[in-house]
Amino acid sequence: MKNDQSFDGIYQELQWRGLISQSTDEQKLEKALNETSISFYCGFDPTAPSLHLGNLVQLLTMRRLQLAGHKPLCLVGGATGLIGDPKPNAERQLNTKETVAEWVNKLGAQTSRFLDFDGENRAQLVNNLDWTNELSAIDYLRDVGKYFRVGKMLSKDAVSARLNSDTGISYTEFSYQILQGYDFLELYRRYGCVMQTGGSDQWGNLTAGADLIHYAEQESVHLMATPLITNADGQKFGKSEGNAVWLDQEWTSAYAFYQFWLNVMDADAIKLLKIFTFLTREEIEQLEQELEQKPFLRSAQKTLAHHVTAIVHSEDIANKVRDVSQALFGSDELVDLDGEVLKSAAEALPNVKADQVEDLPQALVATELVSSLGAARRAIAEGGVYVNNKKVDSEELDKTQLLPGNLMVIRRGKKSLAAIVF
């Protein structure tokens, strides 16, 4: 990854992209980011086998900072992942040590795709289990716990919410902020790390580390929090909200990932282009102008979908899913499309197994493109049904017309799609 930015202006760049919602002393942070090369870190807990959209905000922020000349420490929490950051509404289910260790490896591999691990300001992957595994309970209480005040710990948003709920909070999760604070202290001592980044919902945990360094080392460090990403309706993008968009193809296919971005509302498109792409200010302003003048072209959404899919999955996969998406919703030939991407598209569409239906009307009903067999037969007779983008007038399924991936794509009207999987 080429370092094509300089220190100068990175703070203002992050501001323009809407990536700074909270920070410690703004003037000192601006000076540190714009005038020197600093070591900074962001942590990711293995509470699932894949990172998700919320984590992508942090990864791309780290990448921007590295491109500007700063040194990232990417922490995957083999220790904190055994406990889990307190959720505001319920206690987390504890995973086994074996499961957490497996997820540490998976998340480490995922984060490594976004950062450069070579060169003068190379990134480093660290695991907090390395410094907590040998820490005794007595040492933990004497050397770390003595710097934390219970009153301040109780005031943290997540802790306060849980204390006022019926579930309460265990001492285990209550202590999470001490462990995260200790991470910052260890990284400060081992690597000279002077800044931590994270989501604004993590602000209480971020300040725990800065306070610990202040008391234990009599030094001041920097914190920078990114905003929680929500759509125009105020809904959060993230796994805890039940609408997870994962970075692993096994959890969210590249096709479904691309479609997610393609379908964002006009009101969100420019904001998301600033946060999730590396397009220049001029390029984004041009797309904003096109969105205002010709919203029906959806240029901003198409550019957003392609660029983010390329960042997460590769340029080649982004091209393939774009081609599949355009072909499915158009009149193009489908037989030359990539079979694996077509198959992942079929999984994202309403679909039915071929052995569960006898003819096209049954397939239309099974995939809920129509409400009844009578409606299906009328739609076919009226020329409103397409198989593999070709208008059909027969109710039979021609199994010689299978697409790559062993499937058929059926369409009712212009935009109602489904698949028959053989």
C-alpha cells in the first residue's frame, strides 16, 4: 500500500469525512496528527467469527492514518474477547477459550487485509492475551485496579444502563473497562502508542486507558472516537441491531454485500462515500452534484457499492458482482456470468429447490413472486414472466437452460427476482 498522503491536513481530512465525533484536546490532537508520526491503536474483540460493518469504519480510519504516515497497532483481543464488552441490555454469553482463540486467528487475518505490514510505518498485529495471560489476580488488583475509582466506573454509559435494568451487570463485565485500559498502558509502554481510536459508543472504555496512563505514567495521550453510523431513519448499522453486514463472504456474500450498498437511500449516499471510500473530495462532490440533478441514475450508490466491495473483497469480485447485478435486473445474457457469484446471488434472492416444484407456476408461488397458481398462469400468459432474462409463454421448466451455478433466474415484471436451484 503506497503512502500517498503526508501528515499535513490528515486531521482536517478526517473532519471533512465526518470521522471525528469525540476526541481529547482538539488542538493537541490536530498538532500530533498533522506534524508528527505517531503510534496509535484500535482494538477488535473476537465475539464472533467475522468483523462487521461497524468494524470497517475503524479499519478504514486506521488505513487513512497509516497512509498519512502514522503507525497502526491492530489489537485483536484474545483476553478481552473472553469477557466481552458490556452490552446495554443483557449479559454476554461467554465463549470457550478454544472458540475465542479460533476467532482471534480469523479476525487477525481479516484486519490484515486493510493495513500495510511492510515499510517505515508498518502496521503490527497484537493480542492482549500476551500480557494478561501471566498477570496474577494480586498483580492485577495492586498494579492496575488501584488506579480505577468505582464511582467513575459506575458512570460509564453501558454500566449505568445495565445497573438500571432488570438484568444488572456481573463483576466480570463491570471489569471490562479495566482490561481495556490496561491494554492502552501496555501498548504505551511496549510500542510508544499515544493514541487510541474507536467508536463513540466505546468512549467510556477509551477514557479508561487514557486515565490509567495519566495516573500510572504521569503522561497525557490522545483519544479519537468515530461516530456510530446510522441511516437517515436513525437505525444503527451493526450486528447488535439484527441487521449485520459481515466482512466474511461466508456470513454475507459478496453479492449481498454489494446490494446492501447499492440500495442505500439518497440521503445517506454522500455521507457513506466519505466514510467508506478513498475517493477524493472533488470526486465525491461531483457525485453529490449528480445525485441532486439526476437521482434516478443512482451514480452515487453504484460508485459506493463498487468501491466498498472492491476494498473488502477485491476489485475482481466487485466487477463480477456488478456485472451479475446489472444483468439480473436488465435484459443481458446471463450464461456468461461467473457461476460462483450467480450462486451467491441466488442465495440472497427468494429461492426454491428444483425438486420441490414441478413447473414454473409452482416456482413463482413457492418464491412468493405471485400469490396463487392462477395468478402465476395469468402472468405467464400476459408476458410478464422471464426465465434467465427471456420472456416465456410456457409453464414448463426447460432444464436444458441452466445457468452457471446450476440454477435458473425467474423474474416477475421488472424488479421481482427469484431463483430455482438445481
